[in-house]
Amino acid sequence: MMTAAETAASLANEPNPKNRFDKRELAGAFGDLGTLIPFVIGYITVVKMDPLGVLFSFGMMLIIGGLYYKTPMPIQPMKAIGSAAITQTAVITPGMVMGSGLFTGLLWLTLSLTGALDFIAKIISKPVVRGITLGLGLSFILQGIKMMRSDFLVAIIALVFTFLMLNNKRIPAMFVLIILGIAAALIKDPGLFAELSGIHLDLRLPQLLPIHMTWSDFLMGTLILAIPQAPLTLGNAVVAVTAENNRLFPNHPVTEKKVALSQGLMNIVSPLLGGIPMCHGAGGMAGHVRFGARTGGSTIILGVILLATGLCFSNSVILIFKLFPLSILGVILFFAGLEMAITARDINEKNDFYILLVTAGFAVWNMGAGFLAGLIMQELFKRRIFKLH
């Protein structure tokens, strides 16, 4: 199995990539389903978001992102906002989700355009960045194992097949995972055959401002959802994803400002179409790359699929997603976590390794706390308040 370092080396030797649309890009397109599907289902079933708005906005942003970045720059649900929205069902409304998205968009546009983000990025050392990546990778591994427990036998079979075929150039591992997942879903629930016959074409067009939002919704969405998300977004979806993109794709480098700017723009547009808050998560890039993605073609493919599903089958989305068992999504998330965690291997100095471990340890619990803890440790060593022998 090719390591993350070997993958990075092979990608670095490639010429400036143009978007490709081959079978490996198709396989890599599904490398982030482990986070996408559970959050989308939660928003639709619990918060009562319209599937059309959610899928259409996701699809459009993925297509634009692939065309613009030309690397597998992911578009993911914002995890802190999504988790709070789905678990606090008594208080969260679609209007508050819209408000949190708009505030998030304004925040990142402001930070990027004023230059404040450039100042923040300069004070963050490599061990802190790697610690955030390691913490996120470990979080993905743990969450993946938790999801696999829903059907451990299927998960073990899927893990073995994935390890065996991860670098098979003829048959991408993701195709095997999808086939295994669909077969397991149909065997475990034979009634699903009859349910699938209920899938029907239902063409709908998106609306502008489909969600009603009051000033109260905007304020509550900002306080309850958006502000707690900001540190996580800074650490994972700005700093870490920039470092990951530039490590893997040095011929297509990005800056924190560029990533934050696009994040701000898509969070201004998405709520206006009935979509949810989105970010560029480093874990998503690891998932896309691990399963074969090398260009923006992978995100364009996924975007077209989500766009078509939203426009043509929005009333059957939950039924379609039943073909992807939680255990298989857990396997996908597990491998994305491995891909992220292994990037921490290039930290060798003892002081730097302490900073990395402190950052990662807190980041497993809370990404914002990990980011802050890493910066504090970094400054303590820099000022020689802490010394290691």
C-alpha cells in the first residue's frame, strides 16, 4: 500500500494537472461520503431542510470548486454547526441554519479581504498544523470505527478488501466498497428491493431564498451555531487544508486567503439557495486522494451526481442513501483518517513533537481547543518557558 509520503512524492512529480474524468477520479469522487451522507441525512430528516436546496447547492459548489482549484479540494458540511443543528432539535430551525451560513460567509470574507487571516497564518508553526491534521485523522478513525460497529462483519470484510485493493490500478477499491455496501444493504433488508421501486423522477428547480429567516434566526444561528464553528474552520478548513493541498499538489498551490475567500463566497450563496454551511475540510481531501482522486475532476463528478439527484430525485434522496450502509461509510471515513494521520511523520524535533501531540490530543476532543493549545505550547517553547532535555 502506498504511504502518504509516497503519494505526495508521486503527485509532486506530475505536471500541472488538468481535470481528468477517468475511473480513478470517479472512484475518488466518493472518498468523502463518510462525512457527507450522515450530515445530509440529518439536515433533511431532523432539521427538515429541503433535499433540493441541500443537494443543489452542494453540487454547484463542488463543480465550481473543481473547475477553479483543479485539485480534489473538498466541499464538506461544517461539522460543529451540523452536529449542533442535528442534536439540538428542539431549538434549531432552517432559518437559524441559514443565518449561521450567512454569518460564516461574512466572517471569512472579512478575514480574508482585510488581511487579518494573513497575520494569523504567519504565527502558526508546522507542528501545530500537523497536530491539527493528526487530531482530525484520529477523530476520523475513531468515528469510522464507531460507524463500523453497526455491522462489524460487513465492515471487517470491507476493510480487508480495501487494504488488498487500495492500489489496484485496474479496479479502484472504492468500486468494491460500493458494490459490497449495496449487496449488504439488500441482503440485510430484502424489503429494500420493493422500496427502491418507489424511486421516481420528480423534476424540481431550485428557488432563491426558499427559507424564511428573521433577525432572531440570524442572531441565534450566529451565537449557537456559527461562532463555535469558527475555530474548527480556521484550524481544519483553512490552515490544514491549505497545507495538505500544497504538500500533495505543489504545482497547484493555494494560500489561506484564497481558501478562506472561496469559503466565504460559497457560504453567502449556499443559504440563499436553501443549502447548508460548507467548508473545505482537510479530511475530505485525504479521502478523495486515498481512493484515487488526483484532479478537480473528482469533485466535479460528485457535484454533477448530487446536482442531478437534487433536481430529479429530491423526494427519494433518503431512500437512495439507504444503499450506503453506515458500516461502509465508516470504512471510508477510517481510511480518510489514516491518510490524514500519517502526515505527522515528518516532525522529528522533540520540542516540535510535543507541540504536535498536545495539539492533536486536544484536537481529538475539540478542534478549536487543539488549535489554541498548540499555539500556547508553541509560544512557551519559543520563549523558553518550557525546556526539554
